[in-house]
Amino acid sequence: MDINVVINQMVQLFMILGLGYFLNKINLFDTRLNKKLNKLLLNVTTPAMVLASVSSIKQSSDNGEVFVVFIVAIIIFACLPVISYLLVKIMNIPLHQRGIYMFMTVFSNIGFMGFPVMKAIFGNEAVFYTAIFNMIFNFLVFTLGVVLINYGTTNQVKLKAKDLLSPGIISSIIAIIVYFSKIPVPTVLGSTFDMVGNITTPLAMMLIGSTLANINIKEVFTEFRIYPYTIIKQLLIPFIAYPILHYFISSPLVLGVALINLAMPVGNSAVLFANEYNGDVDLAAKSVFITTLISVFTIPLIVAIFLI
């Protein structure tokens, strides 16, 4: 594994974020466009990325290990809400910000950033395992995520059956059905999903950069609570999780994918959902920026300590 490849990937993401910042400053991006891009990402490009991931998952011949990855992903996502609740209590997060902190703890950047980073660290085989995590992620982010993002606010959230039929959830369900039923996906259809899904990462990073452009740059680094939060989220939790995961997981690859997913920075989805549900967009954008910046150091550190 080449640490430089991982660092280069992080730098690329920051350059795209900087492009979004610049485009806002020259008025090519604005608040109105940000909202439209937000809906495009949530309802079109992210679901396309989920559907595109099915073809790569189907390449695996070891269905037993794929099943193990599903179980590991489900257990991790079942534990993270509990961890997030304890975290906001321990850190004494203000009530109106607890929802966004809990959301950020549960839903890390395993999609937009996870795929290229996993490929850089472990190679192509890790990509489809990450896609499995991403399918569980996408099913939960449109259900549990909506509840968490509004926790501690005055927003009344009632999840009805029809509200659960969002493009994100529908695409996740279709992807799971296609995988287990081995339904062949026509090449032209898979390629179309892949092409549309591929714009998710750069578009999301530009959106975050554009959002940051509306904040005083000095304020990005003065949200002091984010720093201890980042250390807990991206170092302490993986450090505690490693011996537990290592005890139950025999495959080095599955162990590595699970551990690095836990060490990922705050996901772009925090900004997307904060925009969608009138959450603290500034806090979400600052957190994505700072945790992603720090992950340039924390992810290589986790890999060097536990996975080499």
C-alpha cells in the first residue's frame, strides 16, 4: 500500500472543494443553485451510484464472504447510533446541535470518498465490499438519518410509508434484489448509471465548497468543539473497535474495510440533509472540511498501526 496515493486522493478532493468555493465567489454558484444541486445529488446522482455499484459487487465469487460483510455492516450501523448518543452526552453538545452531531457520527463519508480511498489502500476487491456498506448506509440515511438530523430541533418528523419511497431507498432495495437474485444488468444500463453516479463526488465537493464560501473563513477554524470530536470519531472509535473487530473477523480485507469505514471523515450527506431539513448547514460544512483535512493524517495512521 502506498500512503502517498491515499494522501493524493485527499488533496484532489480538497482541490475540487476549492473549485466550488471559487465558483461561488465569482457568482457561478449561489444559494439557489446550491439547493438545486442538493436535490440533484440526493434524488438522482447518489441513487445512480448505488445502482452502478451492483455490477462490481456481482464480480465476487465468494458469496460467503459477501454475506459476512453484510452482517458486519449491519452490526456496525446498529451500534453507531448508540455511540453517537453517548458521544453528544459526553461532549455536552447543545441540544439544538445534537442531531447534526449524531448524524455526522453515524453517516461518514464511505460513499463519495470511501470508494477511491479504499481502492487506493486495498485495491479493486475492496471497492465492492465498500459498496455493500454503502447500500446499508443509503437505506438508513433516508430513514434513520432523517430522524437524527432533526433530533433536538423543533421540526416535527413523522416517517410515513410513502415518505420512505425516496429515490435513495428505492435504489438501495433494487440494488440488493439485483445482487441476490443475480439479475443481469444490461451493459448500456449499467454504464449509464455509472456515468451519472460518477459526477456525485465532484459535484458534492463543489457544493460543500460553495457552502463554505458563504461562511467567514475564519469561522471555519473557530468551531473548537469539532477538534475533540474529530479525534474521538476518527481515532478513538477505530482504536476501540479494532480489537473487537479483529476477534470476530478472520479476513484481513474485511477487517480493513470495516476499520477504515469507521475512520472516515464526516460525510457530504451531512451538508445535503442539513440543507434539505433546515439543519445547521454551516456546522455540517465546517465539520466536513475539518474532518476531511485531518483524515489526511488519521487514515494513514490507522492503516500504519493496524493494517500493515
